[in-house]
Amino acid sequence: MMPRPRHALVRSIPDSFVSALTSRSGPPPAVDLARNEHARYVTALREGLGLDILTLPADEAQPDCVFVEDSAIVVDGLAIETRSAVPSRQGERAAVIAALGAYLPTATLPPGATLDGGDVLAVGRSLYVGLTARSNPAAVAALQALLPQRRVVGLPVPHGLHLKCHATSPDNQHILLAEGTLPAAAFAEPVWWVPAEEAEAANVVGHAGGVLVAEGAPRTAALLAERGLRVYPIATTQVARADGALSCCAILFP
């Protein structure tokens, strides 16, 4: 039986978040509003999903540090330090893996393997790894070696930053997948479809029968509620300006 998450690791937003990496045009994130939205997100993790919160301080030298998911993954009680393909983000991971190491055994990917946590989706016994500009086949091989009890599958992601831009799991049994992104046949688990016009709502955080979903996605929220989940809509307007989403801002761990 896999250890069940009891904690969520999050990180405060620095003033330098205005300089976070982004592929989007338009204004940079508004830091005060981003912090307000992040505070509501953390409250939902605690009060909605019932998780204990561990908060790391912001690092002004790391504009993207709020996106803790990319720095480490936790699978089957093992915290694995990732290795970013983006040089400016490599300084984020030391604080994250140190915090997780106070609770869990840790491991590190070998040289040559690049991985963002946003490309890793654990569902049931499967571990899907998006093959993107951020994550490579060497990382898939490394995870297969570290996690022999898992079915580790590399999935080419033809567009978008990360696998989790298109697919997450609200309940550790099903895949929530945006229409027009990846084929359902790529996954062994049953797929619930997110309508194309709400594609960003395919990125959710689910735990213990509750699920955080991006605000402004009524069809997706209704779909999840109809399947018996408690739905908590969360504003993501400012993290979205930095190519972020709900799952990017937390690591759930035992």
C-alpha cells in the first residue's frame, strides 16, 4: 500500500516573480494579487484537502521558486530531486529537497537526465513522464531504475510546456485530459475529458475526495462534482502569466 499524502510543501512568492519565465505575451504577474491568490490556494489545500502545510520562504534570487513541483517529485515515499534543463531554475531545488529530506529518504537523478516535476504524473501503479523540452528519455530510464515497482512510461508531449498542462489525476484512479491534446490510448487508466475551451482546467490537485480546479471552468467543475468529488475553484490568473497552474505550486507527500 502506497503511503498517503498528509503534507503539502509550498513556497512563498518573491518580489522578483515579476521576472518569472513565461512564453506568454502580455503584462507580467502582479505580485500582490499573485500572493492573494496563492494564499487562497494554500487555504484550500489545508481546509479543503485536509493537508498539513510546510511553507518555504521566498528566494528573491529565484523568480520562479513558487513552482516547487518542478524541483522534486515524491513517489512511493521517496523524494527525488529533479534536474532542470533551464539553467536559471537550477538554484531552486536545493531548498526543496532539503525540506523534503527532513521527512523522507531522498534520491537524485544522474548526470544527463533532465526532468521537471510538471512532466511527472503518478496514477495508480503508473508513472507517466512527459518527454518535452524540459524532460528527456534519460530521466525516464533513471526513474525506472529508482522505482522498479512502478510502470514508468515516457509520453511524447507535442505541444505545451509540461505533461501536466494537459493531464492530471483528480483521484489517483482516472486521468483528467484536455480535449485535443493527447490520445486517451496513451494512458492505461480511464479518461475524463475536459472540454477544449477549458483546457487549462485539466491541471488539478486532488486528494482524499477533494479537488482544486481552476476558477472559470464551470463544465470541468460540474464534471468533477458529478463524479462525487468536492470541488474547490481557485483563481490562477497570475501564476498563469508565468506559465504556471495549480499543481505547479505544491508537492504532496506523506
